[in-house]
Amino acid sequence: MIYDFDELLAHAGHEVECVRYGTEFQSVNAAIECITCGCVLVDLSPGDLLSKELADDVGKIIHHSWHIDDVITQAQSRDINLSEQQAKEILARIEHKLDSMEGINWDTLDFETDKYLEDMSKG
């Protein structure tokens, strides 16, 4: 199932369809599926709701997300190779120290990657 914008955007231009599962008289599930990839984009059963609270807040909230791929790619641009686990640990450190007055940027990733590697080398 798709949980974020980038995952959904990856299916732009693909053939999608809405399908229902169950019998002629009772639906037990409905899904939006990407036929091109064979991926389920949305999957709901009776009683399930997509978050109405989040839907009501569209346009009222902004956020900026960082992914482990950002950490890994930024490190690679500096000839540093990180595993996914190391990138997760670096993101966790950044989140723990997050200061909304300063925010997170590429320099933050560089600084925390260097600090992480330094701490790991000390044992």
C-alpha cells in the first residue's frame, strides 16, 4: 500500500483501476491498484476510513521529510558509503536533536554523518 506522496507519484502515468472483492451481494474489500506495476495503492474494507482529520488539514499543514536515501546519497556525494541501518541511525540522531529554529538541511546531514562516523570509530 502507498503511504506517502513520493510513492504515489511513482505511479503517475500508470494504468490504475478500482476493484472490489467479495460476492455480487456483499463487498468485503475495495482497492485502487496499479495495473502497470501490480501494486496496491489504496486498500479498504468496510468500516475502514482514510484519515478524515488529515484530509481536512490539506493545505493547512506543511512538512518536509527526509529519507534514508537522502542521507545515503548525500554521503555518497562526499565519497562516504553508508548502509541503510547507518542512515536510519543518523536520521534518528537528527530527529532527536531537532531544533525548529534551525531546521534540517544538507549541511545538517553532513554534520551528523561526520559526527556519527567519528562516534562509531571511537567504539
